[in-house]
Amino acid sequence: MTTLLHVSASPRAQASESLALAGVFLDTYREIHPEHTIEHWDLWDGSLPAFGPAATAAKMAVFGGQEFDEDQAAAWRTVKSAFQRFNSADRYLFSVPMWNHGIPYVLKQLIDVVSQPGLAFSFDPDTGYTGLLEGKKAAVIYTGAVYGEGRGAAFGSDFQAPYVRTWLRWAGINEIETVEFRPNLVTADAGSGRRSAEADTRELAKRF
């Protein structure tokens, strides 16, 4: 059974442009693939574990081939549980608003939690990293209210899409498709851009 996991990074509920486009994607995807399982991971629901001192120590213990102490072992169990939830999907839909030129901190937290040696990647001193999340694909919806390509430096920079794309490929997910909706705050009517993004989203869902 194929599973699609929607990873949502916006806390804005019905006011969220990224969640609205994700809804368009999922409605179309359900029509095309009624036999697939669709799951939702709202990163704001409190289920995402912290990645603090014990977890980072556990990660370095894995790198060094050392045994865990009690705190590290407990932290690593939460990390592995989160990774297993993420890794159980065959396909991903990420809905990602732009915050301060980058991604919301909860999405970075998810990335830090699941990006672990022996889970998301392996490392060789001679050849470097190898992503282990092979055979998966991702659709990413990017939204932002100020930044837009060609608008100039005064409207911000894009550390959002390049970062997510780089991380996905680093982890072994190379089949990536995207939709962007970036209306400027001074745009009098963003409706035409929204309709275009919705059409692009439907087409993406049909071929995904």
C-alpha cells in the first residue's frame, strides 16, 4: 500500500496559503489514487520531539561507535520513533511557508530529528554522505508574502527552497517537484496568482 505523508509547517490554519494549496493537492490526489493512504503530520501538534543535549550526544555516540548512557538511550528512542513515522511514507507533500527568508523552525526541527546516521544517511570518510531515503519522491509547496524572484534585495532572499531541495537530495530523495505562490504584500489583487498556483498544484497532484 502506497502512503503519502503531508508534512505541514504552517500554524495559521485556514489563514495559511500553503495549507490551502496543500488541500487542493490532496483533493486531486485522492481522486487519482483512492487506494492510497494519506497521512498528515502537523508539525505544530506537539508530537515532534526536541533535539537537545541528550539526543545530540546520542548522535555523536553513534558516529563514534560508543554505547549510550541512560539519557542518550531514551532520547534516541524518541528520535527513532519520529524517523520511523517519517520513513514509513513512500511519497511526501511538504507545505512550507517562508519565515524570515527561510523555513519555519518546526520544519528545521523535524529535519534535525530525522537526519541521523544509519537512518537517513550513511557517512564514509573517503566518499562522504550517502542518502538512505531512496525510492521515495516529494512534492513541495512554497509560499511567501514578500520575497519573489526578480523583486530585488529589498524584498528578501530565498533560503527556503534551496535548503529544502538540498536536504531532500542529501537524504536520497531525488525526485522532487514544486509549486510556488509568492504574492507581494503590496499586490492589490493576488487572486490571479493564486488561481495559477492552484492550477499548477492540481496538475502536479495528477502526475505525482
